[in-house]
Amino acid sequence: MEEIKDRVLQVLTDGNLDYRQKKHHLAYIAESTQDYPVISKEATEALNEKIICDLFEGNAPYRPRYVLPDYAYALKNGVNYLELEPPTNFDEAINFLSILYIQVPSITGYSVYLGNIDTLLLDYVGDLSEEEIYNKLKLFWRFIDRTLPDAFVHINIGPEDNAIARVILRIERELKQVVPNLTLKYDPEITSDELLLEANKTVFEVAKPHIANHKMTTSDFKGEYGVVSCYNSLPVGGGSHTLIRLNLKKITDLHSGNAESFISGTLKKYCEMTLDVIEARSKYLVECVKYYDTDFLAKEGIISLDNFSAMFGFYGLAECVNQLMKRSGKELSYGKDKEANQLAHLILEEMKKIVDARELPYCKGNNGKAFFHAQSGIDIDIEESAGARIPIGSEPDIYTHINTVAPHHHLFNGGISDIFHFDETVKRNPSAIVDIIKGAFKKGMRMFTFNLSNGEFIRITGYLVRRSDLKEFREEGSRYGSALFAANSMDNANVDNRVSKRVISNEQVASKY
Amino acid sequence: MSKLQANISGIIKSSVIDGPGNRMVIFFQECNLNCMYCHNSHTIGLCNLCGTCVDTCPTNSLQIDSKNKRIIHNENTCTRCDECLNVCPENSSPFYKQMSVEDIISEILEVKDFISGITVSGGEVMLHAPFLGLLFQEIKLHYDLKHLSILIDSNGNIEQEEWESLLPLIDGVMLDIKAYSAKTHKQITGYSNEKVLKSIEYLNDKNKLKELRFVLTPNYNNDESELREIARLMKSVSPNVGKTLIKMRNHGIRKEFSFLREANTEEMNFAKNIFVQADIDILEI
């Protein structure tokens, strides 16, 4: 009890946290007084050793990690719990969504998914002029940034070219806000080149949107999908109970044999153990907390347990592969050498097989299986590269890079990201990026994200921070929850050298107190 | 396919600064101008097997192959210190290699999904007009490549007839004007500019001039009368031709030209104003 009191006091007196951030951390401490969902002793040890990482979701899951409300359904049917009638015009629709957003739970406390916003609002445009839409959306965008100050808050546009998508890109370039994070769903057969070009010009200014391969992602889902948080693709009207990730570097350290025995033994054992943790946490949320029986989103059909699954993530593939190569007496590395790339591919395919073979409860959203996800890392990952990324600073030229990673992108129905780095000169020639994106998608990439050197916005992984916010945070705290996480990432991974970066979330922050 | 070969000093598979979109750029060896501020002076000359580089190489990575009349370069031991380039009396390089049309096509095929087109550059690429003709024809006939745009980056110092057969195959030419006054042009490049001016006029008439660039070099081409002549020339071509004012940068130029000075902000603004006064939409880089 004394220990809890100390932790609470530390939060209460931390001048770098605002009131809401303190409340979030206090809740985390309260949750930590509960016993962890029942798992084996070995799995508990693996969690303690951070071999398996639950991304600081907390001891007692009382809300799903990722919730993707079916906003279209809500708009059509209204929300009784919030006493909201279906909107009849643009203003009402924006007001409706603004209210609903605040109610959507997540690990960070802020909704990770705000909908495919252009599609949602197109029905309400009526005879509004583009300028009127612009003025209304600008206020909406400011509302989102100020009330949901977390870089994991994610909104989608596309794949159709439309007035709202274009206005949003224009607003993004003007307001230069961190929130919301943005994804453009892109399909060469549907999306116009002009919209993709607009998107690229926007990336030059604010390092977003990400461009998602719509065709590939759609084929992985029964219904509609959304891109949320850090490149996670999940079913709309559902989401993911939890995301547990396996540290491939650490399990390679524990393994004493060659690559073959790693794949058949150690890898399999720890994948199963990770799936055990996923199962235990999912059951706790569904059976003990009864979240899906009690939350108004579920009760009113805005989400449904049937559209949920869980996420199996991993990180540190590069370090795992390089170490196994070294042990076999070969100085070959992932991203550079064919043999190392082949081993990486083999490991990923094996993991995918293991994940797909395990039937999990409450995972109907993905036919009873977990979504496979290359997790893009968090600030504590000092020795491990994000997901299946090539280590920062070792990336080969862009074509080799794409040709190395594209062949495994299809495996990750739960999402994957690689970040490509371009020199400032590309600003004068945005159609160059259009060429590369089209080529990358042709080669089978799922998601394309790029950064410019010396941009005001820095992409840590899936989320953004402003350079100035980082600087300020170190001095006096930040309005954005994610800035702290990013500051740690910067310190740990030298983001100014950035070619690609790591993930963030508030829960890790909480665990510090 | 033809046995014709060309000396290729390098290929960049992704460039965002050599025309619209992402492009593969093929650099040809040998130039017919000798600009003081040339940043790639090792692409000006051809190797005459004098052996100076072989003797200078600190890692003994170069060797004369007298039978085949070429320099053998050992990539495994070479540290790319570029001392060989610094000492070459011919402004040449031991690194360029002979390639056939077929060789270049196979390089393009590797990256075809990622590019809008190709740009051929130099050196002075128009010295290889017959080779270019074959290369471009091959691209236009190839099922997987025919959609690619083709741009030529040239100094324009070439006879009109060299352009003629290439124009139907290409999308445009990006061209420099180093100076309007023949005397100044000779000071900067070692040669007069009659052919360059004719090329500009000819390509503009044929609607193939894509970009016209002017490199501002203080003490040479930055006095008001020279700038007004350049502005007049730029105004005389189609408004669709991109115009660019480039600040001469003195990094990477040869030691004997280290006296060249970069324009300061005031000088750049002075030049820019002259173009703006002439109602020219010009990009400054």
C-alpha cells in the first residue's frame, strides 16, 4: 500500500502532466492493484522479462485496446445512450460525431479511430459550397486536435476522390496539427492520380497521410476496415481486444541452437505463449469485465463482439535474423543480403502459420484467429528494430528496400509499416513520390509512409510529433500525451538521423509511476 | 540489337531532380564544353590510357588493360577516395564503362515499375545521338517500357541535324544557357554559343524545349546588360518552357577554378528582379 501511495503522489506532483494526463495515470495505478488474468508461470516470467510485451495495457483489461465504431451505422440510427437523433445536415453530423468520439474507449483514453470521414460526411453535404465545407471542417479539425490530443487518434479518407478528402488535405497543410493522424486508402483503379498528388504534397508539409494499399487490405477483411493508431488495420464495427507483442531479439538470445531449431522450437514455444496471454486477456475483458455486454456502443450495435479479434505482434526481426546468421558463421544482415532476407521471410511465414493455426475465443472478427501485426515499436525498444523493419541507418536504396520488404507485406492482415526517407528536393517534384508509391504497391506493399529530412513533423513510427513540441516537452510538458513517448524515442533512437522510427502510447508513460 | 556501344559514366536509378516524376538517369561520358563550374569535370574527357591514375591509386585498385584499351577497376579494394579523378589530366575517369543499348534496356527493366521515365544526361549526351536514336527506338518498341517519357539534358552545343531524328522519340529537352554574349560564353565554357542559341530556337519551334536554365556566375554573367539579354531570350520562348535561375555552387568544382564565387542574396535578388520585370515566371534554386 505504501508503494501505491508513493506512485500516486509522484503522479499528483508531476508538473509535466496536466490534469487529464494525471487522471489517466492514476487509473493505471489503480488497475495495477488487480491480479493479472490467469496465465502460466512461464508466461508471467516472459512478461516480466519483457520477452513478451503487453504494451502496458494494464493488469485488468476493462476496455478493448482498439475500438472502431461503425460511425455510419450510428449516424443512420442515432445513439440512445447519448440522446442523439440521426443528423439531417452537415452541421448536425459533425456535432454528432464530435460527441460520439469523446465516448469511445481505448488504452490511451482517446479514440484511435474517427472513421472514414469523407465517406461518412458526403451524404450530408447537400448544396454546401466547397468554401462552406472548408470552414466547417476546419473548426471540426481544431476540435479534434484540442479535445483528443493524442497522436494515435487516426482518421481515414479515400479511396474515392471527393471534395471532402481534398478539403481535408488542404486543412491539414494549413493547420499543421499532429492530430488526427491520417490515412488515405489508395486503389489505382479508384483513386485519382490528382488526389494521390495532393496527398503527397500534404505529406511534405505534415508527414501525413499514410497511403494504404486499399485493394490488398480490403481482401483481408469480411467487411469494411479502418486504419487506426499506428498502421493497424482492423474491422469497422469491431476492433481488437488486445495487442501482445513478442520480442524476437530476446527469444533469439535465449535460444542456443541454429536457425532451424529456432524456428521449430524456441519460436514456436514463445508464439504459443504470446497467444496464451492474448487468450487470457481477451477472456478477462469478455467474461469477467463483460465489456461487450455492458458498453452502450455494443448494446446499440455500433460495435459487435463478432467483429472483434485480437492482435499478435512482434518486433526485433532484424536483430533476430542477424544473430542467427552470425551464429552460423555468416556476417550477413537483414536488408542487405539475400540469404538473411530469406531467413527473415521464413521466420515470418512460420509465425503466420502458428498464429493462423491457433483457434482463439472471441476472435470471430478474423474467423477465430488473431490478426498478425508487425508492431512498430515503442520508446523502450533500444536494442530492437520495429516489427520487420530494416534497422535505422542500414536501409538500402529505395528499390532494394521495397523489393526486400514487399514480399512479406501480404502476411500482415493486422498491418505493417516501413518508412522511406526522401530528401527535401522531392518537394519540387511530388509526382516522383506518386511513381514510387505506385511501384511499391505493384510489388505488394501494404502501406507506404515517408518522411522528409528536416521536416517540422517527425514520424516516430505510426504517429507524429512536432519538433517544437519535443523541445518544449523537455522543458515544460506538452498538451499531447504522445510527446513524452516521442521524447523518449528521440533520446533512445536518435530521431534526428531518422530514416524510420518507433511507436508510442500513453500506457508506457503510466507504467513509470 | 545493334553492337553500338556508348561510354556510360553512371546510372542513377531514382532521381527526383532530372525532370517530372521519379526518373532513371543515364550519364554519358565526354563533353564538348569545359565549364569552369562543372561539378562533374571527370565526365568531360575520354581516357587515353596515360596511366596517371594507375600510378596514383593508393590501394592499387587500377590496372591498364592495354590489349582491350581500358582501365581495369577492382571494386573490392577501391575505397572510392577519388584521387584518380583529381589527378586525371584529361578530366576523365577510370570508372566509366561501355554499354550497349541492350545493357541499358535491362537496367531500365529492373526499375520500370517505379519510374515515369528516363533522362539522358552527361557529359554532353548529344555527342551520342546515333546511340540515343537506337536506345529510344528500343524503348518505344518495348511492351513494358513504351509508356516511359524520355528527356534529354543537353548543353545545346550541337548541330541542328543531330536533333532532327530524335525529336519524334522524345518528350523534351532540358537545356542550359550559360551566357548570352558569345565572349562571356567562351570565358565560362571555353566555346562560343552560336549552336546553343540555335538549338534553343529550333527546339522551341518544334515544341520540344522543356526547360531553360541559367546559372548565375558572379563576375561573369551577372551584369545588367547580360541579364537583360538572357531575360529577352527566355521571354522569346514559349511560356510553357520551364525557366530556372540556378545559383552557381562552388563545391565540387576543380581546384583551378576555386576563385569562382557564389552569388550572395543581393546578387540573386538583382538577377531575379530582372526576370520578374520581364514578366518571366522563373524558379530559383
